[in-house]
Amino acid sequence: MPAAVRALKSVLLPTLGSPTMPHSMAGVPGAWGRVARKLRRFGRSGGPTMLIGPGHRRIRGFPVDHSRPLRDPVSVSNHGPISSTDPSARWPEPTMSIKITFHGHAAFSLSDGTHTVLIDPFITGNPQAEAAGITADSISCTHIALTHGHEDHVGDTIAIAKRCDATVLGPFELCNMLGEEGLEKLEPANPGGGVDMPFGRITMTNAFHSSSFGGKYMGMPTGLVIRMGDTTIYNTGDTGIFGDMALIAEIHRPDVLILPIGDRFTMGPADATRAAEMVNAPIAIPCHFGTWPLIDIDPTRFAPNGVEVRRLDVGASTEV
């Protein structure tokens, strides 16, 4: 058993009887939080068990909350086959922290300390970014990932990519347009496909929305599953709720879910709450609300059970 897990067990064992303990450390930043999230997530995959009380099992010495369904063992691209006989496959050692920064609306940066992925960099003309004093020139990145072609997501992609010499990943038709605007480092993709990156991998998923830029069709809207190190972030992109979110979660097992809650053009708080419960990532970060009156909703209505909600102020960061 890895040393990190033995140390964590020494902290948790005195409180094994508490039904809340399987989740209590999952939101802690840094290495311990990552280990706790792995324990909670991989513990649902089966393996040697014995009952310890109603609604719980002891899995390798840890209670796991079974108020939500167990997931079956699957072979997944980011963790490989789950083995009940190989502890290293079930108890990954913590590595780097991932810093997630919110730039307003649906713009985020993900950084592992070496690489920074900028998602949907709508900065100029973004009322939330402007109120926080954030400008396109103040943001740097190594990569840009685009979910779809709407102006409030493509935003400052061209200017930032040229200044930072960043690689841009996006839907095929959108990348064609960006190439016509002078960008050369492009990684076109479509839902179901993925691209290996220096920091890990980005996989495109389905999303239910529209996608155009300047009145021209920009391909299918997408979600993004971004793996950096041993951390997986599922950004749904602009979308309504759909049942295959559960399948995406089963395949990729995200540690963090980023999703819109602003209603009208995407999920509202009620559907987003249900989506977060279905995906069942330990942490959910809401976005795409309050930017304009049409999507000015009460964000406290987004309240999924058993999921830690981290609602970031514009310009604020969190570590996972």
C-alpha cells in the first residue's frame, strides 16, 4: 500500500464509524484532497469488500458512501484497467496540484505549473472580467481549448494565441476559421475523439447547443474532458442536460465538473443540479450565469447532493 494512503488511513481510521467521513476530505486542496477523492472514486469500483453497516462497506479499510450507485470496473483511458489485486492501480500516488482560475462567464485557466490550458477565453467585452480588471493581455497560456464557435466563447482566442504562441484545440470547422485568421498551431477534433497533449489529453464529448461565428456554421458544440497529470476535469460546455453525461462520467471518472447554470441558453440551476448528481464528480464549479440580465439567476439554487460546489469569484482560483 502506498505511503500516502497509509498516512491518510491513520488520519481517517479513528472516525470510520462516521457516515460522512468518505466525503469529508474530498474537497481539501492539495495532495490529501486528491488521495481522498481517489479513494472515494475508485472505492466505488468494487473489489474486496465486507459490510460494516447500513449503506456502507469497508473497502480496504475505508467506508464508502453507497447512497449513490457503485460504478462497475471499466478500463478507462486516464487510469487504465482497475485491478483488485494491484494496489497501485486502485490507490494512485498524488502528484501535482491543478490550479483552476475563473476569468468570468465561461472562461477558465487550468494550470499544472508548467502548462496552462485556457478554456473559452471571452475576456474583452465580458462584463464580469472587465469589472474584475481582467484584460486579455493579462492572461498567458500554452494551450487554448474551445468548446464551440459563439463569440462569448471564442472571444480573444486569436490575439492570445498569437501573443503566447499557444496551441488551439477546437471543433474542426472552428479551427478552419482560425487558420484563415492566421493561426497555425491548431488541433482540430470532433466529439468522440481526443488529442494527446504534453500535459495529458483532451477528449471531446457531445453537447447540446448551437455553434456559429459571424453567422457562419462552426461545427458541433462540444464538451471537453481534460486530463492533466492524474486529475480529470469535465467541462460540459454550453449544453442542456442529457443522459449520456452519466456514460461520459463512467468512462472518464472526472475529479471536477465545470458546467453552466444560467438557464435560457444552457441548463438552469435545477437541470444543472441533476447533471452534477448524475456525473457524480466530487467537485462542481458553476459558470455561465450573471453575465447579462438574461442569465442572471440565483446561483445558490445549484445545490447537488453529495457534491462540493466551489462557486468562484471572477479572478479567483482553487486547487484540486
